[in-house]
Amino acid sequence: MANATRLRTKFQMLLQIESSGFALGLAILFVLLSLALPFWSISRTSGGVQDIGSFAWVSFTTERYTRGAWSETTIMPYNSPGFPYPDTAGVAGNLYVLSLVFIVVLAVVLALFRFEFSRKMPTMNLLILSLVVLGVALFALFYPIVAIPGSATTDVGTFTIGGFWGTAQPSPGVTWSWGPGLGWWLLLAGVVIGVSGAVLPYLKSLRSMVPSASATRPST
């Protein structure tokens, strides 16, 4: 009976570590993919011409459409002379650095979980790891939401960009729109999955501390 109990406990620990490891690995993959994609875009439409600009890690890509048909694509590094969005580019660079930091944190937590494969980590340690991952994840995710509107407003200079996504018509015949790119959505997915993977062992550790019904039932 004791051997069966120990075997069941080891199996539960294996399931706990492997589930968390899979989630953390998947989160790292999502964040890595987000680094290769634009995280925010801004569009200006005037008459039949629409310019859609996308902010990537070190460059700004503009695609021009004339009466709905693509006409040209321009790629400008952020350090180009006369670059039109320097403040927003600074936010973009900071975001990608934060994403790299988040990847490192996820990788370290994953390694710790693998290192502790044969023995159960204390609940307090699991809580600390969960809070570290949560803090870095939320900072990386919400930093552009807070910083982008002010930076983009400074760069545009003609009207106020009031949020991370939205539209405006500052003058007749001219429409601006902006919003997160695919890179930010992948980062969001990585944050949700990564935090879940980091918190799962802590939640299971708390659950294991609760006495089972058979253990608390008085003997007759």
C-alpha cells in the first residue's frame, strides 16, 4: 500500500512538471515568434492613397495602397536620417528588449522545474517564481499600451492618439487608424500560457497541502 502511494505521488509530480514544462516551452515559442513580427501599426488614408506603417524590432515598414491596390513597400531602419517616428521607435526597441527578458525568465523557470524533477520544490519558492514570471510578463505586455499613445502623439504632432488602438479624422478627407500588430497578439498568447505554466506547480502544491477527505474522516 505504501509503495502504491509513493508511486502515485511520483506520477503526480511527473505530470505536474511535464505540464508546466510544456506550457513554458510553448510560451517561449510564441514570444520568439512575436520578435519577428510587427507589434504596432499606424495607417493614414488621404483620398485614394493609404499608407500603413508597421513597427518591428529595428525597422519601420510602410506599405502604400492606391485605390485599394498595392503600389510600393518601403523599409526604414530606426536610425535612418529624418525618421518620422523616433519616439515610437524608442518604445518599440524597449518592448523587444522586455520580450527578450521575458524569454530568459521563462527559460530559467523551465530549467529550475526540470532541475527539481526528483524532489518537490517548497511552496514558497513556487510562489516566488510565479510572481517573478507574472511581474515581468505584465510589464512587457502593458508597457506599449501605456507608452505608445504619448510617443505616437509626439511623433505625429497634429492630433492626439488617445489609446493603443483607435481611429481619428483630424481634417476633412484624412483618416488615421492604429492598433496592435500580430507580434503583440503573439506576445499576449505567450504571456497567458507562460504565466499559466509558472503558476500551475504552485497551485498544485497548495492543493497537495489540503488534507484529503479520507485523511480527515475519523476512524470508527
